[in-house]
Amino acid sequence: MPSSSPQTTAVPTDPSADAVTADPVTADGVTADAATAAAAKADRRRWLALAVVMTAAFMDLVDVTIVNIAIPSIERDLSASFGAIQWVTAGYALAFAAGLITGGRLGDIHGRKRLFLVGIAGFTVASALCGLAANPEMLVASRLLQGAMAALMVPQVLAIIHVTFPAHERGKVFGMFGAIVGLGAVSGPLLGALLTQWNLFGLEWRPIFLINLPVGIAGLILGRKFITESRADRAMRLDLVGVALVTLALLMLIYPLTRGRELGWPLWGHVCMVGSLAVFAVFVAYERYKTRKDGSPLVELSLFRVKSFAAGIAVQLTFGVVMGIFFLVWTLYMQIGLGWSPLKAGLTGVPFSIAVSAAAGMSVQKLVPRFGRKVLQAGALTMAAGVLGYIWEAGRYGTGIEPWQMAAPLIVMGAGMGLIVAPLTDAVLSDVPREHAGSASGLINTTGQMGTALGLGLVSVVFFGVIDEERLAPGEVGAAFADAFRGALWWVVAVLGLIFAVMFALPGRPAQHLEGEAAAATEAEPAPTH
């Protein structure tokens, strides 16, 4: 896909720009003053536009992490089954993954500002429905809608930044975007813990969703006023059949995983999971047909001929599985197994989040340029060491373990995660042809979300599969959850070992792709990089 510059893709909406050129030249001083005033106004508008899109990105990031800490409260209040609880988180990830690439293309075709505003409006409505949910079914449906709306909103963020700021400013702007990503990861669990613990107006967990309403409404009003509309010169066509096929395949795989244990692992569940492989095969065949037909497939299959890209996608998928398993079972272990309050559990995770942010910055700026792929592999081993330390501590201290005793393994785990997540995209894109960088970036993010959804589904097997809650006496719940938590962490260690091995296929010295350069090269298909 050809590169599109901001000058050719942006559709100016600021009347002040026309006013400057239409002013009669009565004196040099007057013309210069008018030009200066117009430039100053345009400068203010773009920074306000940046604040709007970054706030929306922050809202999405927080909404992913804020829910985990409130899961036990939701379970108690709605009398939700563990399967429904899994779908509260997995449903969002699945809908987000299924719509990411299509959301980016819709923005290219119909206008990024328009799709951003539709997405943020829908996200706000879905948040209200989540907060007002009367039963688990309504909450799961609302979370699916919320994920779908995020898929319309989030892909527009980097594209809007690209067309709003000139090339020489994008480095600074994308640095700010990275800081927002880190802040979202740190603040989400803590904010969720505070809102749940405070029980505002007797609403218990509901404010974690309702807090999005004023933010979303403000973003809608300010975005309509300050964001400049833009489209791609040559946007790829939609592949709705591809979206339907991949979504069906994922549902056939993940739904039986989440519901199978509760239903006694019925035959139809096994048939669905096996059948999902056949649907994936049909999807691949259709994507080949779509490529021949109009060159606009949902997934650019030729990318998988690049060894480093195929390996990177495998790493992204399996790392998503690790994240999906760990964060849900960790929350259940602390709040149900150990009986901790949401605030105590949220504060326990702060050292982990800080370690991730610190290691991520050091990894990209200093370590990867010098040591290359070895940094990512060291990250996998470091994270595995932290998980092993956590298993040992959880076994040694049992249900009497305290947050300060968890701090050391959590810091080690966070440092390992930071070494992986920050440079992984650059490593995956390293050998990808520049014209396909947009498709590759979208697929990286989609695969990560799919992995998370799969990991959340696997929680039924690796965690709930060893807990028979109906037969547990009240005094046995803590020990049972602690044992199940340690068992799930062994699965995490095994997957991290697999990730370490697959990383040998990544380039030894990945090229450093700046996000701004990637966006510039792939204006026809923007995608988020978080």
C-alpha cells in the first residue's frame, strides 16, 4: 500500500485557514498577523484533538484492566456463574479482536473522525448498559457491544495523530502516547479497586463502567469540534465474510471451553472445538480467494511466508494466552481464595505495573538496540522465574500470605513482561515489507486480543477444572483456590517456555520501527499498537 501524507489525506475543516488566504494584502504587517493568528489557532486545535483521542485510548486501556479487580464483586452481586464471569472479560477481547482491522478500514473509507465519534458514542452507551446490567446475560451482551465499539474507536487514534501532526513532531507525540499506555496499565486496577471499595451510592461495582459516561460525552463533544476529518486515498475494501468466519471459528473454540465444565463437557462442545479447525481452514481458503478477487483480504496471508513475522504472531498469540490466564486467576485467588478486599488486591498489583513500565522503557531505549532478540528471550525467562517464585511463595505461606511477600516475584514478573511487550512489535515487523506494515500491525494486535480471549477460556480447564466449589466446605475455599492458583501458574510457566523457544525465529537484531514511521507508511490501514 502506498504511503499517504497528511497533506493529501486530511480534509481541512478549520475555516481560519481559508480566511488567511482570502484576506486582501493591504499591508505586510496585517497579512503576517493574520497568518500568525491562524497558525496559533490551528496549533491549539490539534493539541486539543490530541488530548481527545488520547483520552479515548486511555479509557479503552483502563476499561480492560479495571474489570478484573471487580470480578468477585460482580459474581456475588449478580449471582453469576464462573462461565459468565469469564465471558465478561473474554467477550470484550473477542469482539475487540474481531473488529479491529475492519474498524481501521471503515475509518479509511468513511472518515476517521466520523468513525472515532461513532465508536466513542457507542462505547459510552455500552458502558451505561454495563453499569445498569440487571443480570449476567445483560452484562455479557453489553461487554460484547463495548468491545465492538472499541474496535471502531481505537484504530482511528494513531491515524488521527498521523494526519494531525507533521513528521518532525510525531516522535514526541508517540512518546506521549506510550506514556498514556503505561499510565493506563498502572491506574486501571487501582482505579477499579477504589471505585469498588468505595461503593459509591451503594452501586458496588457499577461505577467502574459508569465513570466512562462523563468522559465519553466530553470526548464526543470536543472530538466533533476539534478533530480534523481525514480519509485514505486508496482504502482497502471490507472483508465482512472473513470477519464472520474468523469470529465463528473463535466462538466455536472458546464458548465450549468456558461452558464445558459447568455443563459436564457435553459431546456438542467437543464437536464445536474440533469443527472450529474446519472453519479456520475455510477462512484461509476464502482469504486466498479474496486476495485474487480484489486484493483486500482481512488477513494478508503472504505475510506468513516471512519467518520472523510468523514466529512473532505465534509469540503474540501465546503471550496473550499467558495474560488471559494469569490476570483472571490472580484476581480470584486474592479476593475469593485469600478473602482480600478489592483495594488490598489492587494495591498488591502496583509493584507489578511499575516494573512493567520501567522495564519497557529501558528495553526499547537501551537494551534491544545493543542485544537484540536476546532481550525478549531474557524477558520470557525472567517472567518465568518470577512465576516460579510466586508458586513457591504461595505454597510456603498458604492462605496467610501478605502483599509484601508477593512483591518480589511480582516485580520480577513485571520486569520480564516489560522486556517483551515493548520491543515485540518492532521485532515482528522487522522483516515485513513496508507496504504491508499496516496489515501486519493490525494482525499483531488482533492476534494478541484473540490470545487473551483464548487464555480466559482456558481458565475453565487450568483453574476451575480442579475446583469443585459445590463440595467445598466454607473453610476449604481458601486452600482450594490457592492450590488451583499454583496449578494455573505451572501452565503459565510452560507457555513461557514455549514462547522462549519460538523467539529463536525472531531476527537477531530487529529493525527499530518508529510508530510514527509505520503509520506514515500505512495510512490506508492504521491499527493500534498497544
